Amino acid sequence: MDTALAKKGHFWTTESKLAYLLLIPGTVFLILFMFYPIVYVFLMSLFKTNKFGKILKFCGICNFKQIFLIKDFWAVLGRSFLWTGLAVLTKTLFGIVIALLLNVEYKGRRVYRTLLILPWASSVPISVMLWQWVYNADFGLLNQTLKMLHITQHPPYWLAYPIPAFFAAIWVDIWIGIPFMSLVFLAGLQAIPKDIYESAVVDGVNQWQKFRFITLPLLKNILVIATLLSTLWTFNDFNTIYILTKGGPINTTDILITFIYKYSFNFLRFGPASAMAVITFFILLGVSIIYSRFYFKGEE
């Protein structure tokens, strides 16, 4: 009994009361602006709704059946995986290369590190709008450069056709995301003890063997975490697509997140849009579980 009272007193001291009081605003904020919207989206996916998003009646999996019959949904889903795979793979490869270059001692290295972080530190909408001007067919920097170098006098309309627009959007996402990957990998490289490399040199190990058998294994956990975060962010990268192309031309650059937005606020079909959001949630949950298995397997 005394022990129970002691534990109760321990959790209900003057300091703990203050702590609980300070937690209330944050807790209310999370409930109202995170948990409640998530629960409401799950409910809307199982109910019929009106054009204002109000739940009307239960219909089970009717919204899921409806979106599975939409031809564009499968094209958008496949494009989302392609978009994420290409962008994350490129950001990872470039990030490792840049991190290796910045990890070498040379003059001006700090300046290059500062310049590297600018794309990631800048506001994403502003960065995308700048690239929108770069891709402008008439007076954009890219086409003007192609003309000045006499590569072509009739450069393409980058955002007017499906394939160029899709890869133009991927490049913008890559450009914004590379700094994060590079800095994370650089931090991992600097945490590797130099004694290991010095011992390897004594044993006659070349540069490729050092990278293959020392650097990569020791960066494995950081690589898993960085690519997981990049995958989650890239799959849900609404700003880049919507600002740059708005999903055009003719919805050929839409990914799942922009498609959900259009179904919700352009077509006012909140039920199917919520079903797509739930599918997105489970896709990313599955990806997170797979990455977690790799991470904890590495820890073991």
C-alpha cells in the first residue's frame, strides 16, 4: 500500500502537475490537427459523402471498388512508384558521391558544403517556381543555354509534353533532395574511425575495396534510414508536381498525392479520394516495415 502511494506521489508531484499542464496544448493540437483528420479520412473511405465531405451512409468498400475501376488510377499508381524509385535511387547515388568528395581534405571544402545545403534549405515552392522559369520554352535559362551553345536552335517545350515534363519534375525533386542525402551520408562518413582506413592501407587495400568492404557496411544503417525518409517524402511530394505542371499535360505527370488532391477539391469526390489516401497510407506503412526489418537486421 505504501509502495502504491509512493508511486502515485511520484507521478503527481508539483513538478509533474506542471509538466502535464504544459503537455495539454501540444496534445490538443495533435488530436485536432493530426489524429482527428486521419480518423475522419478512414471513416470517409468507408462511407458515402456529399460534396462538402459530410458522411452520409455506410457503404463498406464501395469507394475502393470505385477507384479500382478508374483506369487513370492504375496509371497514376504505377507512375508514383516509378517517380519514387527513380528519384530516390538518383538522390542516393549522387548523395554518396558528393559526400565522399566533401569528406576529402582540400581548400574551400567548407564553402562547397555551404553551397550544397542551399537547395534543401530554401523554400520548396520557391525552388520549384525558379525551375519553372528555367524550363520556360521561350526565355528560360535552359533553352537559352542550348541555343548559345549551338546544341539546337529549336529546343523542346519541356513542360508541354508528357515524358519531358515527367523527367523535368523528377530532376527538380532530385535537385532539392540531394543536399539532405549528401549531408546525412557525410555525417556517417565522418563518424567512421580513421584507424580502420589506415589499417586497410597497411594491408594493401585499394580505394574501391575500402569503399566496398569498409565504407558501405558501416554506412548501412544510415543508408537505410536516409532512403526510408527520402522514399516517404518523395512519394508524397505534392509541391513539386503541382507547382511545376499541376499534373499536366492531360494528367500525365500526376502522382498519387496530386491525384487525391484533384479528386477531393476539383471533383469534390471525397469518398474515393479518402480511399486513395488510405491506400497510400498502407503502401507507405508497408515500405516502412520493410525498411525497419533491414535496419534491425543490421543492428543484430
